[in-house]
Amino acid sequence: MPVKRISVTVHTSDPLTETGILSFLRDDPCLEVIGREETRAGGVAVVLTGRLHELAATKLRRLSRSTDQAVVLIAERLREPEMMAVVECGVRVVVWRHQATAPRLVEAIHTAARGESQIPPDLLGRVLAQTSRLYRHTMSDGDQPPTLGLTPREVDVIKLVAEGLGTREIADRLAYSERTVKNVLHAMMTRMQLRNRAHAVAYALREGHI
């Protein structure tokens, strides 16, 4: 019975690094490297970046949501807001660049192809700590636990921001305190790496929340 092969696309701006990654993958008969524009459902995209800037985050989001590929991210390091952006983008597996040996990368691709997740222990600990802080910061009695993306409360607030309402008007409309409105916006913008309210509205529009 023929072995089902995993299609793999490689995304990096450094041709030399791409050549190295491709050499890692050639020896596994289960992997089939294809052109980065030739995506296939059920495949895996390997993305290498130093620091997660806005362009990289946009690429991750497009790959995981538009191409039906699982994403393996190879990164040098991630700050706390970047960690949350990675989670929000749907990345399945994260590998630190200094640990990206050939066996480790092949294992990561197989893990992602199975629909499983794998995050370095040190990164997972920081993600959980950050999520806990955000949870305590935005929740009050009676709230529902937040999900990935925007919470229902964040959606309610950002919709009114998009309508041009100020903090006090939003608080009056939703029966919140002004401090609560500010906290909700601050938590959302910190988690999603959004620069200001206009950027937050643009993000919510792009992701279909409003």
C-alpha cells in the first residue's frame, strides 16, 4: 500500500536558509516539498522568522486560515504579545531556531500533519501565564471565559469604537464603567499587538468580527 505523503511548503526570505531546510527534508520519503504557491489541503507550511513582525503575523494568519495548511513556526524568540499572536494565528507547532535540527524539524512536520500541537515548554509556560493575566484583567463575575481571537465583550466594545463612540459613550451603551472599557481595549490591543484603536478596528474588520 503506497505511503501517503505530506506536502510541505517552506517560507523564508533567506534563500540560503531555505536551501538548508530543504536538505533536512529530502531524506524522509513521507515528505513532498512543493512550491509555496502550490498549497494542498492537509499539507504543512514551515515558516522561519527571526522576530514576529506584522508581515510575518499576516503570513501566518493567511497560511493557517486560507490555505488549510498546518503551520510549523521556526523562530529565534518571541515576546509575550508575539506569543499570543502566534496562538491566535493558529500555529500548530513552534520550534526554536537553535533547536531546529533535521530530526526535530521532520518530527515537527509530522506532528502538525497529524493535527497535533507542540510548543517548547518554556514558551508554553509563558503563554499560560499571559493568558491567566489577561483572563483576570478582563473578567468579572458572570463573564464567559475568553476564547482565541476576540472575546464577546471585546467584540461588543470594538463594534462601538468602529461607530465612532468614545469611552464614556461605550460605557453608557454597554452599562460598563469607563475603566472596564479601557481595560477591555487595552487587553485586546496588547494581546493582538494592535497599536491604537484605529488599528484595532481594522483588525476586527479583517477578521470578520464586525
